[in-house]
Amino acid sequence: VIYMSIFEYDEQLHERTLLEEGMEIGEQRGMEIGARKGIRGTVTILRSLGHADSEIRAAITAEYDLSPEQAEQYIGSADESVSYEVRDIDIAGVRSTKQSV
């Protein structure tokens, strides 16, 4: 006698699970992009108000819980245009493209 286990495959449940996971990933990426853009905007505004880089560094380090190295990256990149990567990913993994915006 051969022991065989049969699992019922629920395609709708599988697709729904993949969709939910994809939405969570997308939401997290969007929040990360928004946070980076917000920090750069904060640096730009504080500079326009005449604050020294040392004051800005201290402010964003405290407000956004950044390391000194991370804060320095934002100080150096605040004048650059904000860019981020947009990915178009098919949940099933069939299609994947990315572009910089």
C-alpha cells in the first residue's frame, strides 16, 4: 500500500494571498519612498530658512531616527532632484520591469 497525501488546491485563495502580499510590499515601498522624499524636503526647507548644515543634521537625526551617516547622505543629496525606482512586478512573477523616475 502506498501512502499518498492529497491537498486540495484553492486557486482563488492562492491568488488572494499573492495579491495581499504584493499589496503589503507595495505599501512598504511607497512609505519608504515618501519618507525619503519628506526628509529631503525638510533639509531643503531648513536650508532655505538659513539653518546651518550642522543644525539640520541634528534635527533630522533626532526627528527621523537616522544615524549620523544617513543624515549626512540626506544633507549631501538634498539639492539633487528626488528620484526613486518604480517597479512593475506581476504577482505570479511572470513580468518584472523597473524604471527610475
